[in-house]
Amino acid sequence: MKTYTTIQGDMWDSIAYREMGGVEYTSRLMQANRQHLDFYLFPAGIQLTIPNAAAEENSSLPPWKEAMG
């Protein structure tokens, strides 16, 4: 895992896209940084843990649809 320090205006999906390769990793990024879930738009200087994107399951369905099958 690596870390990322936010810049003013960062959002979860833009960080996932830029640091992990796609917005589909947004939920994984959020789960790895639960202490910061109150943020929608980040201020500068928040240090986030960037999980390994390769560990993401190979599903094209969003998590709320996977449970429904």
C-alpha cells in the first residue's frame, strides 16, 4: 500500500481514478480510509492510504447489485 496526501478539492472518485486506475475502486479506497468518510470534498493535507487495486474483485457490478445476484 502507498499513501496520498490530498489537495484542496479532491474527491473520493477522482483520487481512486488517479491513484488506482479507475473510479470502480472508490469503495475500496473509502473502506481503507474509514476515518475520513465525513469528507466529500477534501481539504489539502489529509493523508490517505491507497490500497492495492489488484486486490479488487473482478466484478463489473456495483456492490449494491452484487448482493442481489
